[in-house]
Amino acid sequence: MAKVEIWKGKVMKQMKEMALSIKNDGLRASFKRYGWRLFSLVVAYYLVRDTSLYIVIPYLVASAWL
């Protein structure tokens, strides 16, 4: 459990740092600084969010009603 909390704290710190960099320097400068890590993080975030929002939740609602 401790490894998860350490990893979570490290990732959250890096995400906050990236968000602050985008806010201060702009997206292009942040992409030059962080490279593909920033791109992959954004894609992963939206993939998980949209999958749960548009696939999992409607499936659970439909299976409960049928």
C-alpha cells in the first residue's frame, strides 16, 4: 500500500507541475519541456474518463433496468 501512495504522490506532484507549466508558459513550451509524457498523460486521462462516462456507466444503468 505504501508503494501506491508514494507513486500517487509523485504522479500528482508531476501533474500539478505540468499544469502550472502549461498555465505559465503555454502548451507549446510545456510540450517542448515534457515531451511525450505530457501527451500520453492527457490521452490516458481522457481515455479513462470517456470510457467510464460513455461505456461503463450506461452499461451498468442498462443492465440494472433490463
